[in-house]
Amino acid sequence: TLSNSVHSLGLTGAYREALLELGFRLEDLYDEEIDAALGNGGLGRLAACFMDSLATLNFPASGYGLRYSYGLFEQRIVNKAQIEVPDCWLTEGNPWEVERLDVQYSIRFYGSVRHMHHRR
């Protein structure tokens, strides 16, 4: 997130002052960032910790990840029931992403998806 990045770079104070000069609050800018809802567990969390350790120890490293068009899902309550809808977190683009149109990998997923409609 923007707040994590600014904090990690040690620039919170400088950003706060610069934004105040422009009439804005840093916290309000943080609130504008859309949550990617990509989860915080499993192998993704392990990979993030691994990359953090490499950076802390000053090891040269690169990390690659899968870029999903949708996050986990957005939860809504409709007619007293929870429903899940796609979380379209990329509608405004992603400023942290470096697009590499020259590199593509096929990733195969197996299994099936069944749509089930339950009456309540």
C-alpha cells in the first residue's frame, strides 16, 4: 500500500509536510487507495516475508507474482444473505505495476466450476 511504502522509505514526515503545503492531509490520501483484497495468508504471505528478509539482509533478488484481474471477492448482504461479487480493484489501473507485454507464461488450472442456485 502507499502507506506501507511511504513508511518503509522513511518519508512519512516529508510527505505529510509537502501535502500540508498543498492543502491536503496524508491520511486523506491514504484513504483514497483501493484495497486490493488479495488476501494475507498462505503462500503469498510466505513469499512476501521471504522477499522482506532478502531485502533486510541486502541480498540481490527479484520477485514475481501472479496478477489477478480480481481480488478475492467483495462481500455484500442482500435480502439478509451474504453474496460474493468480483472485487474489481484494477478499474483505475495500478501505479506499482511494471507492464511486461513481451513476457507471457501459460498457467494451467485444473478442475471445474459449478454454478449452483439455492432457494431460500
